[in-house]
Amino acid sequence: MWLQLPQEIQKRIDDELRNRRLIQAIKLVREEGGLEPKPGLYEAQNVVMDRLAWLSEQGLIEPEPTVELPQLIAAAKAIPDRVAAIEAVWDGDTFGWMVWLGAIVERPGQHHERFDEVGLAGIRRGGDIRLFLGEVPPWPEAAEATEKGHAVAAALGVPFHFTQPDTPDLDLMRWWDTLE
């Protein structure tokens, strides 16, 4: 399907992918690719992911943005609510696993009656293709989140929590669950 796309659209898709804008690339395939019949979401996603893998192999993808410790500490200190803990949790989407680093604050939240979370950073160091290539574990995003999470927590004088840094899982105990 890639070869059926006009060269101008291929160039625009490559530009989006070089900057890790996957959704925009998928939209280009579906909405401006001129393909008949119009590809479904999963077909377009497969085209984009195949192209992303090729661009990655060629070294043409911008590296993941770095998450700098001074900015994390400043962001955590700027939170107006009292920070009770710093927490890292796994999250995933159709492109792979990531770790969210956040501050647990004392105010009612969506997942707990007494605590809420304020996001500080999302850390992703590659897509799920790493699983097939045998590149993980270890999970570099988990190691980075653990190191930076401990440092932010120390700067604020609060605990750091990461239930399971060795294996991605969406259904893990949260910091507030350790209090009960």
C-alpha cells in the first residue's frame, strides 16, 4: 500500500514519522492518500508502523525527547497541592509500553477518594518492536523513571513508588493502595 501513495504524501508521512507524530501520519494515509477504497484504521496503522520500522532501521527517526531532572523537580515543586509521593506507573498504547512519572497529591481524584495524580513526564524508549527483536527486558524507560523518580522524591522529601519496574502491567497496586 505504501507504493500506491503519492510521493508528496509519502514525503509528508515520513516528515511526521521522523518527529514521532504517528497519529498525524495515519490520518495522512487515510484522508489524503487517495487510496480507493479508503484504508481502514488498522490498515493505515500497519502501513505507518511498517514505514516507521524502515525509517528507524535507516537511522532517520528523531530520538525520544529526554526528560531532564531539573525540569521534573521544578514541575513537582510548582504543584499547588501538597505532594504526598512520586510514583511511576506503566501505561501502554498501540505503539508500545511507556512509564508515566507523576506526583500523588492530597485532593480527591478520579481513582481515589483522598488522592489524585499530576503527570510530570511520560517516558518511552522504543516501541513494542523491541520485544520481537529481543531488546527488552531490561526496560530502559523503567530504569530512567526509577532513577529520576527517586531523585524528585528526595528533592521533595516524599516517598517514591513503582510497584513493578521489571515487567509492564496495567493492573498494579498504586501508592495509595499501600496505605490501606
